[in-house]
Amino acid sequence: MRLSFKQHLWAAALALLLLAPVLAARAEEGMNLTARSFVIMDADTGAILLAYNPQLFLPPASTLKVMTAMYVCEHLKLDDKVRVSANAAAAPPSKIGIKAGEVYTVEELLYALLLNSANDAARALAERVSGSEETFAKDLTRWVRTLGAYRTTLATANGLPAENQYSTAQDLALIFRKAMQYPELAKIMGTKYHHIQGERELRNHNRFLFTTPLAVAGKTGFTRASRHTYVGLFRKDGHAVIISLMGSQQKWADLRPLIAKGFELEGSPIAKLPPQEEKLRFAKKHLGKQVVAGGNGSPKVRKGSVASLPAKKKSKSKKKSKNHEQ
């Protein structure tokens, strides 16, 4: 008997439901997370210590800017000048409000890119390197694949929603490990505050820099399509772990247990991290906006695995949120 397309779908869904208890029985217990994908990587060896859906294709949001910064450093010097085009100045938020005709150094725009997640800075740098953001994205895609990020395809320099733009938690961790080999980028992403052109203050969106000495560097991201994304490095007593996370409804709450799990797996356990990131209030004004979204869900994980479990369905929410990158 020939099954209809709808019957095939029902059969596939039933198979996943029957398989779920078996997968759950083999999964790591005690990890209640909302993220659709994550990787905990040993920063020294590149070995994956723990993973959930590490090769699931998802939009990277502003974590893409780490790749943009690396490619810029491959082609430009920090003191090179960048003249802002009208197209770059017109980029959607998050942005620092650079204006057409203004001139900045590459270093200034890299700080804006990685601290404030400035989409206008990303576009200005892309145009300086490749002539246009579209060409830059194609060049960047080819380049990150030479580094081993085979499942990453890019269409922008900033991570704003675009067709045919995706990455994976495994690729993000791999790329970030390589990014930390660029001294200038490691310094920038580990900086809390920075001033450019007088009194223009930039503030790092990576709140862990303000709450725990374990944090070395990192990059956040958010759009409605991607939800919260993150990649960062944490260090303690000679041990270092990279955490990449995608599709999270509440990144700080998801990341804290992942950081603790990472050091536990490294043989250097830490005390439970308190929920401080959500409570931070910054007295100084900064450029760019923060968007915090709540959520629920509890995917489980597989220890030392790079095989994907079935992805959870996104819960529908009536709450509206903007496509502001973090």
C-alpha cells in the first residue's frame, strides 16, 4: 500500500516519539536548558567535552561578528582608515550612529563591532575589505570553511536575518577558539568599556565580564529568528573552556550551568554561579540596546557527543521583540 505524504509525516513523528525515551535514558541528567544547541569545548585541545545538537543549522545572529572581525584582521591593519558610506550608516540597530563621510580607524570600528555589536560598523568594515557587504559575506564563507567551519554559510557581515545564513554550535566554538589566537581580538573582546573619538563610550554586551573572573572574552547575539546566541571563553587554574550556545530563550540562565559543567568535566569544579547577569544595572550610558527574552524548555544533552538529538519545537509567544542584535 502506498502511503500519502501526510501519512509519511505522521510515521516520522511517531518514530521520533518512540525514540525519545531511549535517547533521554542515555542523556546527561540535571541540565534544564532552553537552548536548541550548545557545545562545551576544551579551549586548549579543541576536544568537545559535552554537546547537544552541535551540528544543527541555526541563524548565528551577532556571533557572526567574530568571524567578520577575524577576516578584517587578515586584510587590514588596525590603524587603517575607513570612510563610512551612506549604506553603512543606514544599517539597522544595534548601531553606534556613525555617519556617512565620517572616518574611523579599523581598531575603532572593531571595538564598536565586538563590544556594542554595531551593525553599521560591521557594514563599514565589510565594504572596506571587499567593496560590498554581499561580496564580503561570500568571501568570508569561503574563508571560514578553510578553517574547518564547513557547516557555516553567511549572507551578511553583521548577523541580521538573511536567507541562506546559518552556522552551528560546533562551528562557532571552533571559530572562536581560532579567534582567541588573534591578540588584538582577544584584547577587544575582553574589554568592558572603551571610548572612541572623544566621549563616545562603548560597553561590552558580554555581562559575564562584569560578574565573574572566570570570563575571558565572548560575543552575544539576538534576533527574533535566532533567539539568543553566545560564544565565549572561560578560564580557571590552568583550565579553559569555550561555550557556544544557539537558539536560547534565556541565555544567561542557560550558560551558567554550562560553564560549571565545563569546569567539572575539566576536573576543576566551581561553585554554582549565582544569577547576577539578569540583575545588572549600568549607571553609565552606552550606545546600543539590550534585549532580554524569557522562555522555557528543558532539552537534555549527551556527554562527549557530536550527534544531534531531535530538536525541540519552539513555543509560540505573543510577546513581540525587535531584531536588535546584541
